[in-house]
Amino acid sequence: MHEISGLWGEYLSCDTVGSDDDFFALGGNSLIGIKIIERVSQEYGVELSVRAFYLAQTPARVAELIEHELTEQGRTRA
């Protein structure tokens, strides 16, 4: 979850992003969302849908989505 918060901070130009901070409240938009989804795909090998990402809205929930997808694939995060 901390990695996801850091990723959001990088793309949203925020020094600190909490696990329950809302993507849109921090200034997130569709372009930034797509960039984050692409990074998640590259770094974790997980394909998140745009819809799922936007509905999740927080780093904690996005981390849960990633964990779920990795579990479905029979993998875990290192």
C-alpha cells in the first residue's frame, strides 16, 4: 500500500499521500489515472480496468485490487 501511495504522490505532485486519500480530491484526472494504471501494469504485472481504478479511489483500495489480481494469478508481491 505504501508503494501505491508513493506512486500517487509522484503523479499527483503531492509530498504525502495517505492510504485513504481520495484520488480525485488530490487533483487526479483521467490522464493521470491512465498513467498510474500503466505503471501498475509494468511494476506488478496486473491489468486494472479504468473503471475499477476510479471506483477504488484510494491507495488502500487499489492495493487490495492488485493483491486480488495477483492472488487470482497464483502470485504474490515480493
